[in-house]
Amino acid sequence: MSESRPLISVVIPTRDRPDLLRRTLNLLAPGVQELPASDYEVVVSDDARPLSAARALATAYPWVRFCEGPAKGPAANRNAGARAALGRWLVFTDDDTEPCASWLSEFARAMRPGIDVYEGRTTCNGGFGSPLFHAPVNETGGRLWSCNFMVRAERFSSVGGFDEAFPYPHMEDQDLRVRLDEAGAKRVFVPGAVMNHPPRRQPGGARLGAYRESEVRFHVKHDGRPEPRRAFLARIVRYRLGVMRDTPKSVDTVAALWSLARELAYVVRRVDGWERAAMQSLRGRKP
């Protein structure tokens, strides 16, 4: 790394997944990425207590800068990494992804005046053989998943970064996308900046239900009111049944139906409170 400010800072939030993180870092190593090592840095923000990634990996990856995350959720952890970053551009990914060798060089080649945001192509090469597995996919643009995009550091700071009131790894990136669009940031899709996201087993039904609180907050924040209850629940059912339809039928299908029932039950019991809290916290202000 040169002493001058790097062109790109790769920001990776992590918590208690050093084995997965190791795979990602191996693919970001100088000499593995086509972009010259002097043009980028890698910053890992670790939310674990004690710092699991820093303890396990710092010696093996001396070119990575590890910082302590605030342990307040993924949005706050990404912001902590961004504050520690030195690059003129911030590139965000997760600790379980597989960047192609040209990932960073494709982003660098795509830079042009007037463009503040670049979203890469996110694939899932392993496919989905079960409705109990998931991964973000963005083959044609328009998603701005937090695992694969680049934003000008000044622009990211000017909109306040990720909204740390999103408590789960869900919707905080789409909220950022909307705020960047509202701020006039120009965004383009970079199909050559490929990030593979292997499928991961999704959480249980209750945990999936908890994630839906982020959707309630998103709708209240950007629409001024909650999504109609019937439409909200119907959308959850349509999505889950669509996944079951598009994956091979097996005992996992039955498990996915049970998970859906638990997810819906969790949401129904708590959605009133979520809506009240979101309306109260966002009343009179627009972050």
C-alpha cells in the first residue's frame, strides 16, 4: 500500500465468521485482484466481542486493516468501516462473498465523471437446491445490494451513510439506494464487477419474521405510512411460495412451509408495535 490515499477502500463488516471471511480475503489479496495493490485497501470492521476476526486473521493478513465495530448491527458496522477507510471510493461487500479477480479493476475502469454509485453483478453460482437456502442475486442492476457496490466516499458521507436504526441485515441497503437517488446521485450497473454469493441456509421462521421489522420501518420512512397489512402479509406468502415453487420438492419444502407459518405468526403478533414505533421515531424528521 502506498502512503498516498488509495483509490478504493473495500469495507467488510464481520461478526464471528472468521472461516468465511478468510475465503473472501484470499480472493482480495494483492496479486490475486488485478487492480494494483497500491490502488486499494481492505478494511474489516469486526462486531464480535472479543474481536474474533482480528484475533484469528490479523497475522495472516497484514495488508488488511481491522477495526472494532460498534456491535449495534450491520448498518452501524458498515458505517464504522467506512469511517476508518482512507479511499476516495468505498466498495462494500460481505464476509461470505467470492469476488472475481477483476472485481475491483472493473469498478475502476467504469469510473467516469458525474457518476457517484456503481453496482456490480452479483451471482449465485451454486444455485438454490432447497427453499431453505438463499443469497442476493443482481444480474441486471437496480438492486444495490450491500455485498457489491461502490460509492464515492464524499457522497456516502453526505447522505449520512447507512441508517443505523435498521436492526437487521435487511433493507438498510435499499434505504441507502433510495436516499442516494433522492440526493441526485447518478448510478450505473457494472456487469463485469462480478461477485459470487454462495447460498447460505436462511434463519428459522421466527428470525425471518423479525427481519420484517425493517420492511415496516422502510415503508414508514419513505411512504409516510405503513404498508397495508393485508398486502404486507400477502407479499410474504407470495415470495416464500414462489421460492418453494422454483426449487426441487423435498422434505425441505415441508420445513419451508413450517418456517413460513412461524414467520407469519411472528409478524402478526408484533406488527402493530413495529408500526407504532416506526411512526413515532420518524415523525417530524426525514434522515
